[in-house]
Amino acid sequence: MACSKADGSSGRGGLLRASILIVGLSVVVSWLAYGLKQGGTIGELRTGEEVYVSEGCIHCHSQYSRPGTMDDLWYGPASEVPDGMGDAVLIGNRRQGPDLSSVGLRRSREWNRAHLIDPSGISPGSRMPSYQRLFEGKGEDGEVLLDYLSGLVPESSGSWLQDVESWEVDSSIVGNLMDGQVLFFSICAQCHGESGVGDGVCSESFDPRPRNLISGDGVFVPQAMEGDWRKRRLEQIVKFGIRGTSMPGHEYLTDPEIVDLVTYVLSIESGRQK
């Protein structure tokens, strides 16, 4: 009986091990099939979108610029609802931070890198946590995330860029120098420096470094642009940044705040700041 019982037990144990092996192989095969379906290979790095989702970016950032709202101006072209259900739409769970549907149009790769590493240093008051760990070691996750963000450029961006170039504030708004100084120290000094010479605490994060505002001359706003034309161009830069550079826009500023800030910047050039 003992021998017979042992044989039966051994048989059941063998069947159990075989079942576990089959289930395990099924999981591996399914995983391989999924990876191949996504165009990947075994051991391939995570894609930028996978990093974006797994790191929780989807919880605070939307990817849907709402038509007929301030989103059109602040975040880029209005989003179109995709046809069918084939593509995932990363609308986001809530909007704790800016919409990112057009972030590749509005922010440079270098700016995104610096912001991911030290959010509150680049954007004072930001509640976003640091993702410096994504860039440690070989930094693969950080780099593919930057690839993904840089690729978020809508096909309909041309008309939005035209709107940006034609945008202007109400010419009747009079700037307040002191209020402009407060804004400058709050959102500009970290890159341009407190005295405006381009030596802010974050300046070394960018190449080329932030502009020296004291000189009053630059590629994007030459001194040859005088009077209202120069002031208008500076207001556009403060609002929307300079595409292709690491100068970000400050889309959330109101028109009076923009006029105040430009009033102070112009005073720096002429040496009249207090």
C-alpha cells in the first residue's frame, strides 16, 4: 500500500509541475507575442509612451487641447478626436499641470530635460515631483521619454503658429515697473539672473545659455526693432517663448502681467531698473 500510495502521489505531483510549466510557458509566449506585435524585441527598452504612462504623467497632464477654449491659445492647436477606437487617447485623469498635446511644439528637449530633473527650479511653485532618477545611470528611460515628448507636435500646428505671430496685447494697457520686477524675480531670474545678464542658477542647464538682457541686443529682438515693434515682439516672446530654443512661453500670464514684465525688461536694457 505504501508503495502504491507513493506512486500515486508522485504521479499527481508530476501533473502539477507539468501544469505549472504549461501555464508559465503560456505567459511567456503571450508576452513575446505582445512585444512582437508592438514592434519590439526581447530586452528592448521601454518606449517613451510606456514611461509616460507608468511614471504617472497621465494623472496630472492631459493630452487634449479643448476646442473653443483658452487651450487653443495656451497649449496649441485644438485636438481632434481620433476615428475609431484603435489608438489610445491619453486624455488624462485630471489637469494639475499644462496640457501636453503640443508640448513638442512649445518646449525644447533641453527645457523638458531640465524641468523633469528639477521642476520647481525651472518653474518656481511647480508641484511636479523630480524625475531625476530616469536620467541616472545610462538614463534610457529619461531619453526615450524626451523622445516621446518632443514628438508631440500636431499636424495642424501651422495655423496656430500664425495666430501666435499675430497675437498682441491691448495697446491701452500701461505697464507697472515694480510689478514687472516682482514677476521677473519670480519666473525669469532663475535663468536670466537677478541682474539680467544670463547667469541664473539654472543657466548652465542650457546650451546656448540664456540671453544677456542688459546688452539689449539679440538675434530674436535686435535693437533695430525700435519702439512699439520691439515691445510687441518682447510681449510675444514672454507669452509664447521662442520655438527652437529653450526660451519657454508663459502662456498663463494675463495681458497686464505681460506688459508689466516687458516694461521691466526694457528698463533693464536702459539701466533704469530700481
